[in-house]
Amino acid sequence: MRHLLISAIITLIFSYSAFGFKDQVCTIHSESMKKDILVSVITPDSYDQNKDFPTVYLLHGYSDNHRAWVERTVVKELADQ
């Protein structure tokens, strides 16, 4: 039983670290709102600015902030798929 538990823990550690992404917080100025807005940008480790990559824009609700999708979903883990 102990070996099974240790194997499960090791598997979880390696499977979690297998996801490769970069999570950056950037500032974008909004002319219409006349203020700077914080945004989270998630890119896969394989990101190359000279290649085309699919882009997904996720908007948070009124009471959330730029970290909502990053902290409450699996969006980071999906970045390298």
C-alpha cells in the first residue's frame, strides 16, 4: 500500500510539471477608459513570436480581476496543447 501511495504522489508531481507555460502580467493603456489595465498573458513554453499561434481572449466578470481565469481554471495547463 505504501509503494502505491508513493507511486501516485510521484506521478502527480511529474504530470503537473509536464505542463509548460509562461504566465506574465502586463499593463495595457485603455484610451476609452483613460486608465491602465492589468492583463494576464499565458503562452506555451514552445511560443515563438515569429510563428502564428492561436489566441483566446477570456474576459472576467465585473467583480473579478485579470487573475480570475488563471487562478480558478485549468487555462494554464491547456496552454501547451
